[in-house]
Amino acid sequence: MQDLIKKIRQSIPLSPEAEKYIYSIAKERKVSKGEVLIREGQKVTRTFFVTKGNLRSFCIDKEGKEHTLQFAIKDWWISDFMAIYNLEPASLTIESIKDSVVIEFNAQKLNEIYTQFPEFEKFQRKNLERHVVSLHKRILNQLQLTASERYNLFLKQYPDIEQHTPNYHIASYLGITQQSLSRLRSEIAKK
């Protein structure tokens, strides 16, 4: 919890009452490798802040192919935000790629924090801005960059993630096949 409190304090002043409220609505949770936190099609009521480990969100297309939308590492938030805000079933599955620790929030109770502690509006607005910018960059990168450029950008954005992330997850995030990922790695190793 201290990692989250520290992150919040970097953005806004945090009163003792607000900190107490966060502790009252949050639950630290150990998540085993392979554990699913949200499953596609279910009602979504939770959001997660990662303090240790690596999670991913993904969807499965009509042909059964997985598409990884996001990896969440230390200090990142993850959930199916479309499902939460549109009050619809999950379109994503959230799973732990390795043993992880998250802080779990009931999304509704987290949303109530803005009424009780308006200073959180600024913190959340900044989080949402970063999230929107990140998604826009991801979309543009998928449309404009070569596979090699996307892979190099991935390595910068997620340092050390390859050690504990299966190749097929990385390939699905990059929008390429595992064979193409192997080819990219070989080309980089030759340089």
C-alpha cells in the first residue's frame, strides 16, 4: 500500500482522512501466475494497482486468436475500464503472467472518493490523461511503425519484461507472429 500512497502523494497533498479512506477500500492481494482477475463476459466491479509483478489484458477474436492490449507492471493500473464506465460485460480478460501483488479496489467505492475528497479529481484526471495518451500512442504505433520499430519501443517501455513473459504474449501485443518475433530478435542480436 505504501507504493500507492507514495504515488498519490507525488501528485496531490494527501490528508490523513483521505489516506485512511484509501486503506478502508483497498485490499492488498497476492496473485499467482496464470490467475485470472477479470474474465471476458463477466460483470466488472474491480480495478487493480500493481505493486509487484506483471499482468496483462487481452481479448480473443472470432477465430480464437488472442490480442494483448496492455501489460501492467509496477505502479500501473489495470482493469476493463470500458466495462466499468459503460456498465457492460467485460470485453477483456485480465490475467497474471507471473506471481504478482496488486492492490484491489471496488471500482464504485473508488469512484466515491471524489465526492468525499475532491482533491482526488486532479489525481484521477492525470491518470486518465496518461492512459488516453498511452492508448493513442499504441494505436498510432500499430498503424505507422514497422514490426521492428514496435518491438524496440516495447523493449524501452517494458524493460526486463521478456524474462518472464511468454513469447506468444509479446507477439500478440506487437501484432505479429511468434516466428516474426524470433526473426526480429535474431536481427537485433546480429547488430
